[in-house]
Amino acid sequence: QYNNTVQILKTKYQLQPNSEYPTMQIYSACEIEHPYPCTKILWSPEGNKSSNVAGAGGGASNFGGRDLLATTGDYLRLWSVADDGSGDGTLTHKREALMINNNRNSEYCSPLTSFDWNEYDPSMIV
């Protein structure tokens, strides 16, 4: 078990009796154990911009209805996240969809401090 976690927070708005304004609640939708402190976390972009401009769709459907979350720390990790089907807004995740390690010559690794998604081709991370 690791001491580092990534929490995905969501908001829920509810209209209270005798109030014309809704109140906002923030809740934890998902928690992912992470082996090393994260240096950067990003959601995948919405998909190919040319597809979005043309109205052809894109977005999470590119990944089978799941959202991808990338984290860096000791390695680059991709996490697959989706609605858990409970109806209460909570999410489920795979342990790790992918872990990329570039250091093959040593048992130790240097922390990765940054990365970025290619917005026009989400299959590329630099």
C-alpha cells in the first residue's frame, strides 16, 4: 500500500428548500493509489480538433467511453477512468492502463517533472 494518492473530485449542485440558489457540494469520485508523489497530472485532451471542428465527434469515445488520466513521478503512467454505473457520480479506474519506463540500465530512476498531451493527436505525449 502506498502513502500517495490521486483524488478525483467532482461537484454536485442541489437546490435547497426555500432557496432560489443551489448549493454546491464537492465530493471524492475516485481515489487512485500512486507509488511516487505526482509531479504533474493531466486529463487527455478532448480528441482530434479537426474532428471536433467538423462535428465528427471525438472526446472520450476515442478511448472506448473512458477518460484517460496521465501522471508523472517516477514514471509516466496512464490511467483509464470511467463512470462506475452506480448513478451517484463515482468513478472506477484500472490499476494502470500503461506505465512507461525509459531507464533500462539501472534499478533507480530519476523523477519525471513534466509532460504534455498533443492536442491534435491525443495518442502522442511529449
